[in-house]
Amino acid sequence: MKKKVVTIAAMMMLIMAPVMSQKSFYDFTAETIDGKQFNFADLKGKKVIIVNTASKCEHTPQYQDLELLYKAYKQKVVIIGFPANNFLSQEPGTNAEIKEFCDSKYGVTFPMMAKISVKGSDMHPLYQWLTKKSANGVLDSEVSWNFQKYLIDENGKLVGYLKPAVKPLSDEVVMWVTKGQFTQEK
């Protein structure tokens, strides 16, 4: 009997170890575009949209709708922009240049982080978590282009992602922000 209990306990530990060792969304920090530390634990209780951005992309005008979404629903959702230069060098600027562009062209007030990489060997740790089911516990994905949007619920759980062409004010985004309804497109 004692041997069965020990065996069952050992099996439970093996099963639970990956879950217990998984990093939470709230464990991450990032550098803001102004060089300050941003702690994701400060976002507990809010939905979050993580979006990789670029200033010279066909989707760059989405900054305007991201800002409108943020202003309309900032009590419910935080949008966080991560400039990245991974696709055809469409974000060549420095952090200061990106900040100036976002401020002057689109009046961005949602949090913008320092420029990072969202794919490859130098992928930022948050994007490693977002794109690997073994880390996030939900799904595997790949960042396909600029302005891909990752959705995080109020408990820090990855809900899914939206392809770059999905507009920030689409019914799909607004329904998730306001009602929590989302179906992952395959």
C-alpha cells in the first residue's frame, strides 16, 4: 500500500512539474521605449493585447485604431506595442525615432516597449512564451508579420492570437475586449 502511494505521488510530480515550472505572463518584465522597466505583474486584472509594430509596414496605420481601441476601453484592456525589425527591415529606427514617430503621427498613448526581436535566435523571452505551447500551456504559433496581436486574459493566460491583417477595431477584437468571446482561427 505504501509503495502504491509513493508511486502515485511520484507520477503526479512528473505530470505536474511542467505546469508548475511554467512561467506566468506576470513573471515578465520589459524595457519601455523610454528605458524604464515595465513589470507585467502590474497588469493583473486587465486584458492585454501584445502587438509587434513597425513604422514602415502596410499595417502601420493600425496604430491609429490601436490607439482608438485603447482610449475607448482602457478600463478593460491594455495594449502594449513592441517595435520589431524582423520583417523586411520595416522598423529600422532607434527607440527615440520610433517614439517620435508614434507620438507625432498617431498620438500613441498606450505603452510602447523598446525595440526587440520577435523571432529567430534573439527572440525576446516574452515572445518565446507567447509562441511556445510548452511555455504558455495553450498553443504554438509563429509571428507571421508585423502587427500580429496576442490576447492575454485578466488572469494572465494566453487566449490566442490574431493575424496581422485583423484590424484592431474589428468585431472579433471588440467582442473579446467587451465580452471575452474569442475563437482561435486555425
